[in-house]
Amino acid sequence: MIPLSHTLILGAVLFCIGVLGVFIRRNAIVIFMCIELMLNAVNLTFIAISRSLNSLDGQVIVFFVMTVAAAEAAIGLAIILALFRNRETVNVDEVNLMRW
Amino acid sequence: MEQLLFYLFALGAVISGVLVILKKNPVINALFLIVVMLCLAGIYLLLGAQFMAAIQLIVYAGAIMVLFLFVIMLLNLDQEISGIVKGGPQKLIGIILAALLLAILLSVVGINQLPGKGAHPIDELANTESLARVLFTHFLLPFEITSVILLIAIIGAIVLGKKKL
């Protein structure tokens, strides 16, 4: 039996690795991949707690999170493609038209 | 044996996660993210969520990450522009903030037994069958709404991908 705290620690570490990736990477696609990493860490936390509470709620929530992540990935990548078509770059530092 | 497998998968997930944010080539980042998802699917199997492990492999690693790889190869990016940020304080502030978040999260994960119990207990049926029993009765409305979400995503992706909007 895997102790709950170990799984929660793994989820927290993966989430913070994703947060660090969003802060320090400049490629829009890699930032998006770090957001997916954060979503995966949250899924792990839900399933671990669902196992600990002996309840199916966590797994149903993970089902819906995966569906929404798929929809978000499709639209987010379409936005990045449209951005690349207009600006010839996916570096988020160069998309600064609305900055003061 | 279970604990050994869990630590193996956890180590693989953390190392691959760190390599996702450190490598320069976006294709390598996507492949390491797939490795993270494979390790997480293994951990879901160890935690008794077999259906979720299969769905993670099919949907996440098999569809979403393939979509990512399509887009990366479609854009055909140059490798130097996709590195870590070169600015002065930005990297340091990012590392400090992420470490702070990790400290905050680690201060509450020392729990081994959560109080209370969930609403739908896991019975002795197979994981897929018991999930289906809950999903199609109690969670029917969110299930139908996710179908609408997927329809909106399809329409949105097609509209955003047109040459002239």
C-alpha cells in the first residue's frame, strides 16, 4: 500500500516543476506543455486522494479534467498556429503589441 | 514490491519533468512529457485506477501529445529562439517563486489519512464498471456537457485555423 503523503509530495513536486517551466521558458508551445504537466500533477493528486478516501469521485473528476485538457490543447495549439502565421515567431517576449 | 515500483515511477516522472523544462529542442521536451505521462499511468495502475491509466495512455499520451508533436513539426522552429529566458532577474524570480510554492505545498502534504469519506464508495466491481455506474447516473449532466465542450473545441480549432478569419 502506497502511503498517501508520498503520492501527494510527488504531485506537488511535479506541479512546481510545471510552474517553474511556465516562468522560465520563452517558447509558447513549451509553456503550454508545462501547463499540461501541471494538469497531470493535479490528476495524480485526485486519484491518490480518491484511493485514500475509497471513493470514486476523484476518478470521475480526473475523467472530466482529461476531457477539458484535450479540448484546451486543441484550441490553444490552434491559437499558437494563428499567432505564428501572423508574427513568424512563437517567442512570447516578442508578442508585446499591447504592452505599455 | 509495490512501493519499489512506485518509487521507480516517481523518480522517472520527476527526472523527465525536470528535463522537459531544461532541454532546448521542443521535440525533446514533448517526448520527455510523454515519458512523464507513461510513469504517471504506471502510478495510476498501482493506485487501483486501471481505467484512468488506460485513458491516460490513449487520450493524453496518444492523442494530445501527438497533436503537440504535429504542431511543433508544422512550425519547424529554429532551435536558438526556444531556450530559457535570458533576462536578468526573471530567471531568479521564477526559481524563487516556484521554490516558495513548493514549500507551501509541502507543508500540507504530511497527511496519511484524510478525514471524512467520499460519496461513491469503491466496491468490488471492476474499475471500469463501477466508474461507468457512477458516471452515467450521478454525473450524467457533466458528461453531456463535456460532449458540448468537445464540439465547441472542434469548431473553435477549425475557425482559428482558417487562412482568412
